[in-house]
Amino acid sequence: MSLTLFCLGAVVLVPLLASALSVLLGSLARRVLGVITSAAVLGLSTPILVQVTSGQTLELALGGFESPLGITLRADGLSALFLAMTAVVGAVVSCYAAARPASTGKRLVPGTPDRDADKQHHRRTEPPGVWRAGHAGFWPLWLGCWSGLNAVFLSGDLFNTYVGLELVGLTAVALVALGGRDAWPAALRYLFIAVLGSLLFLIGVALIYSVTGTLDIIDSGEIITGLAAEDDADLAAVVLALCLISLGLALKVALVPLHRWLIPAHSSAPSAVSPLLSALVIKAALFVLLRVWLWVAGPLPELAILAGVLAGMGAAAILVGSVMALRQSRLKPLIAYSTVAQVGYWFLLLPLLLDPETSALEGQPGTTLDEGAVLAGALSGTVALALGHGLAKASLFLSAGHLKDLYGTDEIADLRGAGRAHPMLVMSMGLSAVGLIGLPLSLGFSGKWLLATSAVAAGHYWMLVVLVAGTLFSAAYLLKAVAPLLVMSEDDQTELTLPQAQTRPEDPTLTGKAQLAPFVLGLLTVLTGFLGVWLTGVLEVGAPW
């Protein structure tokens, strides 16, 4: 077995084994194990990305059993990019959580008994509970979630994709619940959504199996393509399967109007959990959606109405999420609504999948479009937007959570002038805003440019209106979030005062090096903007066209 094939299996099993081991360890040992595991996963992901970048698709049959009997792990361009983004964000957030144990949640511990009250009432036999920062369950849950994410990205069949989605969803629900009593209702709602979405996806997989007789992703796609070429083939089951799968994944990714669960879940989660939910967890559903639509279903004309509906919901998400973000007065809900808006961009490519040959630019001077160029550009733009969102949103949530932990509030009005005391945090937020708005030199700009040019080439000019409106709205609500933090004084004679800091002698990490984590992610949001052309080339490896 070669090194890259070993890495293909290890990148899934290492965090899973570390998750099980961390249950047996103490607090400090868990943090050390978490950092070591994150470094190991980052190192294991690197050879996979390098090998795929060279133009080779990787495939590993676990136990030597080939498809359809065995479990196959497969890495192509799409897998490698999502795997790399997850490794980077996961490693940075893991280091932050290790440096700031208090950011991992709240735990209920027995308090000091009131002896006088016991003497007077003689009824209270148990001491009252006290909520304290830091939760021992963070590392087992997060490492298990990381294993599930990697399994989704590398799974070669639909059933094990479902297993990976279930692992991601259930651990994510538990991670939200670490936020304490106030987060439990949000976690319960999230649990219902996760289970319902998975059930719809599983029913869709069963329908595809009934038509193709296989669960392998590539084999299923080839069989469906062959059936589509036959005039008398009945593909109603495939269309129904895509409807159910798309609905289930739209629930998991929080596409408007199925988004109400996301805001309380992401905003009430602990400071080290919110970035993982927004940057990584919802990307698993997006990845599966792209995999099913591109590799399994193919460009079936019968899916045109479904593609149009989903794209319309995406356009509505951009507008509704942006307007709701503008109405927020707190940082974390504003950033959560920003996620709702950004999700909309990822569904705009679906109508282009069914119209890859159309080219309004073809024949113009200086412009040439190869076969599949429109589809390749749309996919590259969508993936660039998703990857840029992962980096930027992790940085934003880390910064907002850090400020909330420091001052006990995330009210924007109460944090006016915070940039003076915490320039690195506010700089991180500014760099992330550049990426989410889609300004030049960011991956968000590359994604919007690729998606816009593909829309024009396919004659879908309405997408330009949506992209421009979304960009303006993004600038408005992110300016609302960041600008007050940069204010130095109300006027020349009045000095702004921040709330009393919540820093405690036992928790000096609030003002320590943990603030480097959001800055690193914010810097990567801008620097990765130079990788647009490289990203397009990587996505060509193992592409279905």
C-alpha cells in the first residue's frame, strides 16, 4: 500500500480513534491529544491533496473487498479541496480550543451547600448546581465529527455517505448542547432537523438503489446515464429520489425557508463550536448535494423544474438572510444570518448543470469556450465560495465568541470601540468581511467572478442581479458589524468605555495568544484568493464531464 492510500484511510480512522481515546483521558491530556490529532490529520491530508493535484484520482478498497461488497474510499478534486479546507479550519479551531478550554462549553457541577438554609428548612439534601466554563465532552464529540466529515468527503458509495452524515449530524447536535441550558432547546430542534434530513436522504438512496442495483456513486451515475439514453426508460424513481435527497440536504444546510433552526443553534453554541458548525458541518450537506447532482443524477432534463426551484430558494436566501442580518443588534446572530445568506449562492449553479452547452459568449472576439467550460466554471465558482466561506466564517465566529467571552455580551452597541483594545480581533473580522463580501484578492471574489461568467455564458443573466444585490447587502451588514468596533470616540471630547471585562485570574487566555487563531483564518481568507485558477484545475480531476 502506498503512502497516499494509507493516508486515505488514516484521515478517517485517526480522529475516530482519538475520539474514543479522549473519553478515557483527563482535561489536559484531552487538549494535548486534540492538538496532536489535528496536526496529524493536517499532515495526512497533505499527500492526498498533492497526489490529486498531480491529476490522479485515489481509490482504496478497505479490507481488499472491491465494490459493491466492500467499502471504497475515493478522493478526486472535489474531495481533496473540501478535505484540505476542513483540515486547516479544524486544526486552527482545535488549537484555539486547547488554548482556551473555557470556550468549549459549560458544565453543571455541584455548588457549595448553604448550611444555614439546611438547618432552617431541613429539606434540601443536595447542593445547588453551578454552571462552569469548559466541558469534557467537547474533544470526543469534535474529533468524532471530524472523522464523519472526512468520511463524507471520501466515501465512494451512497450508504456510507449516509453513515458519515449521521455521525456529523449527531455529534454537531451534542456540540450545540454544550452551550448550557439556554442552548438545549436549539439543540433539540437541530436534532429533529438532522434526523429528518437524514431520513429523507436515506429514502432517496433506497430509490436510487432500486433503479441501479448498486450503491457505488460512479456506478450509479453510469447506469442512470445509460437509462437516460433510452427513450422508453422510466426515470420517475430517480427524479423522486433527487427531490427527497435535495429536500433532506436543504434542511441540513439551512436553505430558506428551512433555515429557522440554524440561528439559535449557531448563536447559542460555545465559542469554539460555532465556527465548526458554520464553516464545516453544513459543508458536508453541500458536498453530498454536489456529489449527487453531478456524479449520480447527471444532466437529466426531468430535473429542470427542481433545479429552478432550488435556485429560486437560493436567491431568496441571499435576500432574506441579508435583510435579517441587517436587523440584528448582536454579533453572533448577525453572523448566523450571514450564513443563511451565503448558503444561497451555493444553489445558483443547479440550473446551469442542465444547460452546459448554452453559450451566449461563444463567437465573440477574444472569447473561446471549450466543451463543459460553463459547467466547470459554475462548479469552480460555487466551490470557491464555499471554501472561502468556511475560512471567513470560522474567523468571524471565533472573533465574536472571543469578544463575548471577554465582555459578557455580543451586543454591537456595547462593544463600540473594541478595536482600540483588541486590534487583532477586529482586523480578523475585517479580513473575513473582505472575503464574504467578495472583494478582490479574496477567494469570495474568485468564486463570484467564476459563477458570474458562467451565468453569462449560459444566458442566465438573472444571476448577475442576484450576485450584485447579495454583494451590496453583504457589505451593508458586515459594515454594521465591524464599523462600530473601530470607533475611537463619540466626538473629540468624549472617550468610549467598553463593558467591564470578564477576565479572571484563572483564565488569562482571554487576552493571550488564542487571538491568533481568528487572525490566521482571516488572513487565509484573503491569501487564498490567488488560488482561483489552481482550484479550477484541481476540480477537473475526476470530474464527471
